[in-house]
Amino acid sequence: MAKGYYLVVGDETTCGGVITEGEPTHTIMGRAVAREQDRITCGKHPGTYIIVGHIPGDTILGRKFAGSLHSTSNCPCKARFIPSMMNDAYELIGSPTSGQSSIAPSFTETSESPPDVTPVFAKSCLREKGCTDAGTEGEPHRNFGKMGFYQTIPPSPTSPTDNNEVDQRAQTARRKPVETEPDVKTPWYKRVLGRTSAAPAAVVVPVSTGAGLAALEQAGIQGMRFVGGNLMTAGRWMVGSSPVGAAIMGMMPGTLNEGETDLLDKLKLENIAKNGGSAPTRVRFRWVDSGNGRLKAEGYHMSAEGGLDRVPVRKMTLNVFTGNYEFWEDGAAGPTILWTPNDPGFKAPSNTGNNDGPIIRTTITVLPMPEADETGEHSTTLPMPEEKDFRDYILIHPLLDLPPLYIYLSKNPDDPIWTERKKITPVQNAYGHWKKHGSEFPELTNSKEYVDATHDFVNNPPDGALNKTRNNGDELFYHPESNTLGIKAKNGAPRTMFKPTDKMDYWNDQ
């Protein structure tokens, strides 16, 4: 006796179409159950089509249910359906019925065909070949792949914010020449992925030496340094328009192999990236506040029916003027992630005190997403994440030997960092205010803490704080007890935070 599965809105066809209609009064995991004659799309032909064929004797409000064994699309592809509700099955009794013919095809022939597998970017190694279902129990992130962690390097002491006469020749002199590994036949990523004790291998690519340190910092670009994990890549990763010293990036590689049935290879992902699409995955990560101001990574199993299992796929492009490979987030005014084969000369601080860095755990436990009706007593991951809580991408690098990389960033791009001025970026502006007023707050030890404290002050003013709004929309906050004044623009971006010398008189003059 064969087993079939009920179909729901959102289930895909083998040709890339999707079920768009179902019975709203009868749902499985919040998704309407599909019926015969419900509308669907085709992945290869424009227009709307319908489901033909139904489960014998199973009806709702006079309409017959669609099932994976009995139903097909009436599109030109005659596609079958890929069920996502694997826990809601039915057993075959008799022969399938079809809306196309009174004589149904023999089920014996259909049942012998292996079920279609939806390929994904990443899945747990606990799932056997031919299965890309999401996990239901906690498991270590290593089951999905290696992972590395990177943090931004604070601007150098000779940042253009403080000194416009930066000697770029000195910066160029500090660059190290590109060297090659002895075994040039081995793809470079195979020689560096997983290395933690040695510097990553250099890459020889036909690009320019890239922009100098001064030019990059003038543009608000910060270098990133490896801070943990067991995945490293060659070259230098950089980030644009990030909080000073605050941006954190996690990284996990995909597969290079073609012909994988369970995993999306680089060629398939490149095709998705060309259309600005997204790819299914069975795990996603995000950065959250650990409660003490430091960030930690959290991982979640992602099922198809949960609605959060797709990650944007984008291709990095070469900027021929700088020699850097860039990725721009949608709507961004500048590059979000950059990569260069050469080190422009970023200098990591010798001692950060480990007070502002992320919490890097040896193991990140990937947890199942909580159900909507779970309470804190039963769920370990509440509040339940939403799509807006994730800032992750699958990046495709043009270099042939570099696998697709899943990256997740720490800062929501919709959260303005600081106000922007005509000649300096928000990052440089924030750093300038830290240099000017940081000494007034001895409890803040670096620029990141100053930026974070300013955000907290203007967005969550302490009890007893006074408030004014200027004609231009700026909001002013003053806390007499601590003599702290903060200003934010009408778009929510902080302008400054300092302690006025004249205290209350200064406030009254505003």
C-alpha cells in the first residue's frame, strides 16, 4: 500500500511552478490545503493553470483534495508536485483518478519512480541522501558546514577624520606583495578553508592592487579580521557603512560540485543570482544581543512550510577602478561587502580587551523554529524570528575556485548608524564625535561603545530626560542628573552625544 501526501499552497511543481490557491478553512501548519482545480503556476510557461486529479473519496465543502500520488499540473510540462507536509500522509486505496482521462495511469509505474528532491543550499549531515527535510532537534552547526567569524577593524589613527594629510605612499609601502603557495595546482580554497593557526594563502588574480588604506577609509570602508571558527579564506574582507568597530560577519561555505541531487551547486546558484532570486536552505543564522552588549550567533532549522527557508543569492562583481570585488545590498548607497586579494594595510589593534567582540562559541546549537502558539515555557528560541530579523545572503564569487558563501551580518541596514555630512561618511562622522566627546564618558572605552550608548540614549532616554523637537525635525534629549545631551535627526540617525559645559543653561538656550 503506497503512501501519498496532501498538497498545500506554496508547494512547488517539478517544473518550478507553485500552488497559489487552496481551501482557507482547512489548513495544515497554517497553509491552505489544495484541491483539484485550484490554480497553480508553471516554472517554464507563463499563465495560470490548474490541478488535475484528486484523492478518491476525500472532500471538503464539495471539493476533492489534491494529493501527491493522484494530482498533476495541466501546464504543458504535465508536472507533478513536490509535497512539503511530510507528516500529513494518506495511503493509496484503489487507482488514482485524473481530470484528464477517465482511465487513470497505473499507479504501479508511478510508485516505482523515486520522489523528487528539492535541492537546497545547506542541509544537516544527519539527513540521508535524497532527503532535504529540516531538522527537528537541536544539533551542532558543524553538521551543516565549517564556519568562520570576522569583525571590523577600527579606523586607523591616521584616519581622514583626524588627518586629511595622510601619506598614501606610506600606506602603499606597508602593503605586502602577493605570494603564491608552492602547490599552485591545488585550488587555493582547499588550502585555506579550515586553517586557523596560519595566515591564509594569497591569491593570484588579474586585478589591480586595489585602493589604498586612506582612500578606503575616506570612503567609509573598514577592513575585517578573522576572530574565530575553523573557516578562513584568502584575501581581505571589508565592509562598508558599518558601525565603527561593530560589524560582525559569520561565514559558511556551500558546495562547488556539479550534479548534486540534494545540494544546489555553484552553477545553479549563479542562475538564481542572475534573476535576483533566493535559494532554499535548511539552516539560517543571525546575530543577537547576548544581554551584556556583546553579540552571539543563533542558528535555526528552516523547513519549507515555515516560510523563512529562502536566502537571497547575489553575485559579487569586480570594480575595475579599485580592483575590489563588491556586493551591494538592495537600495544601498555603497558596497556592503568587499573582497580584495591584497591587504590594503588595515592594522588590527594589538589588544581589544575582548570587551567589544562577539561571543564565539565552539558549538552553535541549531534549534527548531518554535511554533506560533508556543510559550516561553516550552520554546528555547522565543521571541520567534521574522524575516526582517535576518540579514544573510549567499554570495557567489567570480573566482572559479571559491565556493558559494553563506554570510550573515550583524547590523540591520535600515537602522541608521549616524548622520551623514557632505564630505564624510556616517562612519567617519561617528568616529569624529567619539574623538571629540569620548573623554566626557570615561565608562566608554572605544568608539563602538560610544555609538551604541548614543543609540540607546536617543532611542530609549532614561527616566527624567527632557525632550525638544527643532523645526528641522531633530529631536533633542537632555538628562539633567547625568548632564548628558543627545540629538537625533528625523530619520532616527544620531547626530551627537556630549556633556554641555553650561548644563541646564545650555538646554534652555536650545
